[in-house]
Amino acid sequence: MGDDGKKNGGEGELVKVEPKPSNGFTSKVIDLLEKLVVKFLYDTSLPHHYLTGNFAPVTETPPTKDLPVKGHLPDCLNGEFVRVGPNPKFSPVAGYHWFDGDGMIHGLRIKDGKATYVSRFVKTSRLKQEEYFGRSKFMKIGDLKGLFGLLMVNIHMLRTKFKVLDVSYGGGTANTALVYHHGKLLALSEADKPYAIKVFEDGDLQTLGMLDYDKRLGHSFTAHPKVDPFTGEMFTFGYAHTPPYITYRVISKDGYMHDPVPITVSDPIMMHDFAITENYAIFLDLPLIFRPKEMVKNNTLIFSFDSTRKARFGVLPRYAKDEKNIRWFELPNCFIFHNANAWEEEDEVVLITCRLQNPKLDNVGGAVQEKHENFSNEL
């Protein structure tokens, strides 16, 4: 599909994403193995709630101009509202989780009292390769359950080992969030590096390439970095399944990524979000843990929640060069996907957050409960 990744001179440090998958004999043998595993071990009666109704996939829409307007759009309102979300281009081989879909950006361009709508896929390495094959090929979160999940992991490993799939550019979906920093609109998913997006005058969208900060970014990049509106800096982190489990980074207003700061936690956790204040970064050590053995033993998803463990918040001076000055505070057991805000009041740090008592990732997969219980969020 192309040459090795090269720096795109017109876009500074952007990496041109040109994966080289292979569709030869080995690919077909592994496809056959996958079909057998799905046939004998996957329950095809399981519903795919997040592929139907309001969540059903949609196709790309080129710029559609002069949309009907109810009311009036002020002439001074000029710009584009953009959002990103999961939208699978190809049907899943077996399981599907809401987090699995390819990133699609929807844009509403408003200019001179007129509105234009557009939607485009983020052209990730993953999507480019599946377009090459014309079908789903990459492992999905929805597959990672029980013995079936273990076998699907091994099938994915075979595809990478024999270069059926090229994972040199990662395998993320860029489907979770957008951030604007240092003149670049970035599409993000926490298992990958950022993808830069160009917004054209007519509202159209184009994927320019991957951002690796001149090769200084060697780990995943959260979907929820924080941009300080006063300093112009961006603060971010990545989590991994091998130590160091958490890595904190500071990016200058000019786009320079400073040295990594490893954060020590006891287990490979899912840390979806964090927070910053004027002087601190706040990390969430919460017991949603990567446990492949329990996935097989208990027929659960690969991340499982430990309801017996305390939660911890770590407060670190935000320009720290290492973690020695981090302070940890224990809290009642919980999980947090998203924070709303954080600030300082005299000698206190205030965090407003969205707390879950017992998160079940299955609820955004195939098994959806009819009723969700509410509870007090005060700690």
C-alpha cells in the first residue's frame, strides 16, 4: 500500500501513514482458522445493540451546502462545529463493543448565515488496511471475552507475526475525542497516537497523518488531554499493559513534547481521563484492571473491575520531572471515566467528576441491562 512511514514535509512532524498489509496465502489460512473459531465458539445469537437504531453505522457524506435553517444564523457566526464518534465501516466478524467503531468526524460549517454538513472517516492505519482487505481484520474489544477472546488474541498475533497486518503505525480507531492544539485539530483514541485533521474552507475534512512529536511519543496518548488556556500548553498521558503502566507528558504551546514522567501503579489499569489545575496534575488509580487470565476463567471482558479495592487519586506538581513528589489519597471503591473540572482553593484541590460504583463494560457491548441503578456520587 505504500512506502515506509515518512515525515510529511508540508505538515512539520506529521508521519505519513502508509501501512503495507499482505493478502497472500498466509492471510487466507488465518482467515479460515478465524472462521472455524467463530463457528464453534461464538454465540451468533448475541445482540449487537450498538449496530442498530440510533447507533447504526452511516456512510460518509461530502459537503452538503445550504442546509435548511429554522430561525436565523447570525452573520458573525463563522466556523465549524466538529465531533467524532465510533462508526464501523465493515461488519464485525464476531463480537462488537461500542468502543470498537472506526472514527468518523461530523462537521457543521457555518458561514455567512449558511450551514454545510459533512462527515468523513479518520483514515487511520487500521481503517486503511481493512479497506485494502474489504472486511474487518483487526481484533475488537467485543471479541475479548472468555476462551473465545484468548483465541481471537492469538489470531491477531498470527496476523501481525506473519505481516498480514502492519501494526508499525498502531491499530487505533481515532474514534473518541478531538482536541485543538498548536494549530492542529487532532482525532484521538487512547490506544494510539493522535491523527491530524485538516478542515477546508468548504467544511470538508481530510486526514493528514499521525503526530508523533518528532518521534518523542513512543506510547499511547489519552483521548482526553488538557489544554491550559492561559499558557497554551497541553498535558497528556498514556497507559499500557506493561510497566510503566502510566506515563505523563507535558507539551509546550509550540508543540514540543517534554521528557516522559512514569507514574507507578500496582496493576495495568484503564485510566481514561485525568485532570489538571494551575499547579497540579491529578491521576486516577482505579481498579478497572487488565486481567486476561480472568477473561478466560470467568468468561468476562479483558478489563475487570475489582470491587474489593480502594480507589486512589494521585496529585503531582504538573511540571514535575519525576514522580517522587506525587501524593496519593485513598477513596471508597469506584471507577471514573470522565472528570468535569478541577481547580485550587487556597490549600485544597477540588475535582468535580462522574463516579461509577460498579462499572460494567458489557453494558456498552452486547449485553445491555434493562435498568441501571442510581446512587449517591458524594465522596
